[in-house]
Amino acid sequence: FGNFVGVNNHMGSRLTEIPAPMVRVMTALKERNLLFLDSLTSPNSLGERAARAVGVSYLGRDIFLDNVREKGAILVQLQKALGIAERRGLAVAIGHPYSVTLETIEAWRSDAESLGVEIIGAQEAIEFQAAENQAR
């Protein structure tokens, strides 16, 4: 693999609840200069705490786009993400590479951009958060 900026705990919810393994994961990410995107599929995730303790860049999911694999349902989730972004300046939405998800995002993108919304990647989201934190 190449050209990726971090990892996500897809199918790793239980692990995110256990301190020692999470610190080991974060240490490995730190060594590779990678970020951690937490799906937050466990309410007891230690992802953010472990990332901060080790000095790893962290993003937490706000919205799942495609729990329901239908265009209409994905559009509803995208609108929820838009609402979060309008309030906070940033929303983290995650989904699977299903055809319907990718096609819906692509079709929605031009509508979003006409509203002044920019779809960015995880690294840009980390940089945005850092800039917001410095401004405070």
C-alpha cells in the first residue's frame, strides 16, 4: 500500500476499548507519521485519549454515510454532515467504497460546492482542526 495518511478502526471496535493495545497501535502510527480515524463504533473508545497520549493526529467520525445502502438514505446522511459542518466548520463523514455511496457523493458534490462546502480528505481535516485550535 502507499499514498495513505492514516488508519481507521473498521471492524476494530473492541480493540479501541483496551488501553495497552491502543497505545501500541498509536505508537506504531506515530513511528510511521500516520493519523487515526476513529469510527467511534464503541461508546467506550479510547482512541482519542491514546492518540493524544502518544502524539498521533486524531479524527473522530461524526456521520456514517451508508449504514443503509440506498441513495436517498445516503443523501440524508450527507445533509446531516452538512449541518454539522455549518455549525462547527468541519464534519467527519465515513462510508464504504460501495458503488452507490461513491456515486451519491459524486453527484452531491456539485450541490455542496455551490453552497461553499468543500469536501476534503483526512489530512486536510487534521490541518483544519489544528488551525482552528491555534485560532482559539
